Amino acid sequence: MASEIHLPEPICLVENSRRKGLVVQQEALQVLSEITQPVVVVAIAGLYRTGKSYLMNRLAGRRKGFSLGSGVQSHTKGVWMWCVPHPCKPGHTLVLLDTEGLGDVEKGDTKNDTWIFVLTVLLSSTLIYNSRGTIDQQAMEQLHYVMKLTEKVRLKATPGQREEEQEDPEEVAPFFPAFVWTVRDFTLQLEVDGEGISEDQYLEKALTLKAGSSSEIQRYNQPREYIHQFFRDRKCFVFDQPAPKRDLARLEELQVDEIDPEFQQQVEKFCSHIWEKSPPKTIPGGRIVTGSLLGKLAETYVETIRSGEVPCLESAVLALAQTVNVAAVKEAVKLYQDLMEKQVKLPTETVEELLDLHSQCQRETQELFQKRAFEEDICSFQADLTHQVEEIKEKFLRDNKQVSRDNCEAALRDLFQDLFRKFINGVYFVPGGYKLFERDQQALVKKYQEVPG
């Protein structure tokens, strides 16, 4: 049965250290390695002190967990993770990723802001971008700032590819997450020309491109073009201020009747959408990601970033394939060994009987391997599996031959006892004794041939 993990509180997945840079935490990897269920990965990004952590706590079904940070500093450093059973998808784990706030002037070095954003895009199946007030040009430019590097994420590793030679967005976009823009403390009326509009219509109106080619219009259009190109599945939610300003610092401690009812309804609507609509995380090739694979992805991407390279989706999948296919071969070989030991009773009547059992077990072994393995570089692993199975089969054939020989010799020794006693007692040392010996010998051979096995 697939394992289910429910962390009592969030833990750090990727630490953002001034001295070491981005570092994947072994404790988080250990937790993920134990999750064999498919994962739905929901990440949130945005400016610091915009209430990201509150929404993530609500998605976890808790009032407390991720640090809210009511002061002027960002509390979340790096990427923090919370794994809980999915509230709407049995057999799935909901992995929530809360990221370090963008634009925190207190931390000084902001060079990892974009890399953390890249990580959230690559690891998540749904990305939430959180802003405050309205969707305006400033919010767009903040998003554009961190998307500049994200656009360089490559689908395939092309030898000698220059940095300016970007992938076609049409090819890369399908592997980007669903995009949800949340606007906190929304200050506008949802209407155009006196007519009410939906939150999604508000977002699409904000993403409308302007005609023209001036530098000002290009600056206006560029972040909107990025969103159109890379985030095909878009959704928007707006939220009223949850409580009077004096109470915002203790939002997680407020009782239900102290929180604005309209805000509560908005949060419930938001959570329901994320729970019901966020898909499981997949990678190129349509492979659904488990917790253990998510940990491997995080390691691969962070290692690439630390080396100064831009993450490549194909390289990440190949790295996963190496890990997964090695494990698939090991699991398949063990299955073959177990099936043979369970079904084969040595010695068999004939070699053909043993080979028939081998064929049955081999079929089940291949089915398991095909189910577990990645298609990438599968041939070499298939060859390794065939080689290991063949070695085990040959050992069974050798053991079968030896056990059969041992049984035959034991049967002969047992059957020869009576003839040997007659020989010792001189029964055959009389006239006509040789004929008597031949008769007893033929009878012994007949009995020997009637012994089973």
C-alpha cells in the first residue's frame, strides 16, 4: 500500500544561506523519499509581507504552520515544505511549498530570488503568485523580474547551445504549472463600464496587450507576454482585508467571528479550487511524480543552479530515469528470484519443465519492470535485467542438475543395499549365480527407473 505522510509542521526543503547559497535539506529529502503516492505540489511566490503563508496554512487545513511574519522582515527563508494527505484526492499527498518573499531589502543579497522562483515553477503543479492591492504595472514588473530567468529553462540539452538561443515557448509551456494570481486587500470594484466582471475576467483584462512598438509599450507588454506564453492555465482570486489593521499582526489567532465574513468566503472558494483543480505533478513524458521523485527533482535542479547552469527539463528526467530504472531492475530481479524459489521444486522431472516455469516468471518480471521503469534510456536497463535474470536461470539449471544427480545417487545406493547383501552372503557364488545376479540387477534398474524425479 502506498505510504501516507502527514507532517505535523512545515520543514525547510531548500535553505537560502548567504554563505552556502541554495542547499537542499536532507531531512526534507528523507520525508519525500517515504512518499510513494503521487504528489500534488502547490507553491506560492510573491513579494514579502503579502500574506502568502496564511493562504498556505489554510490549504493545509490549519490556522498555524508556516510563519506569517507580521513584522517588516520576511520570515520565510528559502523554500519550506508541508506534506499532508490530500483532502480531495484519496491516494495522493498534497505538498505545499512556501517561498521566500521577493524584494526583502533587509536580506541584502537578492540574487537567489529568481532561482527560488525558478525552483517553484519547476517543482510545482500549481503556482500561486500573491500580490497586494491591485494587478497593476508594478505587480507585473515584479513578476517579470523573476520570470526573466525562468524563460531560459530548457526542454532539451543541446550541446553548444548559447544562452541567447532560447527554447520555443510552445514546447516548454506544457511543462509549466497552472497559474493562480491572488490579490490580497483588493481595493477595486470588479466592474467595467458599470458591468460586473469575474475575477478571471479582471485578470485577463489586466493581461491585455497594448498596440504599438514604443519602448514604453514594450515594457508594458513584456511581462504580460511572458504570462500568456508560459502559463496557459490561469485563474484569479481577490480577497478583502481580513480584519482591521490593528488585528492583522495576530491574524492566525483571531476567532472566526473576528475575521471578515466576506474574506472567509473568499478563502474557502480559493481553497476549494486549489484542492479540486490542482493536478498531480508530472514531468516530460507524462510521468506522474511521487514524493520520492520530487525529492530527486529538487536535488537535480538545485545542483544545476549551484553549478551556474540553467535547469534543463530533459536532463532532470534523465537523472530521474537513472535512479528509477536502477531501482526497477533491482525490484524486477528480486521478483524473478522470489517467483522461481516459490514455484520451482528441485529437481524437476525434465529440463523443459524448469524452462517453462522460467518463462512464466520472466513474463511477470518484465511486466513489473515496464510498469516501474522510465522510457528514457530504458534499453540499457532492459539489457541489464535480462542479463541478471539469465544468470539466475542458469544457476537454477545447475542446481537442478546437481540435486537430480544427488537424488539419483541416493536412490541407487538405497536400491543397491539388497543386491549388496546378497553379494556379501555369497548368494551369487553358486552354479547359476550369474543369471540370478543379472535378474536382480535388471530388477534394480527397473525399480530405479520407477523412482519419481
